[in-house]
Amino acid sequence: MRIVKLIRTFPGSVDGTEVGRQLLKAGTSIGANYREANRAESRDDFVPKVGVAEKEASETVYWLEICEAAPLGNAADTIALLKEANELLAIITTVGRKAKGRSRWIGATAISVMAALLSFPLFAFSLSTFHFMLSAFPLSAFHFLP
């Protein structure tokens, strides 16, 4: 939602419209693709789906870097979102790499990532956000047989 709110501050110029459209597509598709990955039926189904979420997170970082350089939107909001997008990209990349390899350790990784996020001051979680993030890492999705 913070990306949506940022885009609303972009100018109606060609660059503001085009960058805003690209950022909106990439930024909002991360969660949709990660949610789809968590509904995977197997590790072979999970890995490519989480890979799509990783690519969307990387693209979001790119468009936020463009916003920062252009500059488009509120600079402070752009910087905060860029930092968060980089952190999210690192988390999703780790989950994807673990899923490709030692799958039995993914559940522990997801729990440690969630614990780190909850202690990170940038993230101010409401109860519903915390519930959503826990549902984004259902342990059953990570317990695949080797």
C-alpha cells in the first residue's frame, strides 16, 4: 500500500506515469506471486513460483532506484521503500535458495527471518500484518521430503 500511496504523488508527466505504472505492477505483484508460491503442491512447484516473486522484488528495487534518481515522489518515502524492498528481496532470495537445496532447514530460516523482522525498528506491524506474514511462511510449505 505504501507503493500505491507513493505513486499517487508522482507528476502526471510521461515519466511519472510510465515509471509509476511499472512500479505499481512490480511492487504489487511480489505479494501475489509469493502467496501463489505458498500454495504450491510440491518443492518442484514452489521453487519457480518463489523465483517469480524474487524477480518482481528485484524489478521493484530497480524502479525505486529510478524514482530516487529522477526524482519522482516524496524522497523520504522512496528511500524508505527502497530499503525495505532490498530487505524483502534478500528474504525471498534466501527462501528460494533454501528451497532449491536443504529444504528441511527452510522452516527454521523462515522463523528466524520473521523474528528478525519483528525486532527491526523500520517495521511497525499491526496484528493483521503479523498474521499475514506468518501465513506467508506456513511451515507445511517448507517440509518437503528430500
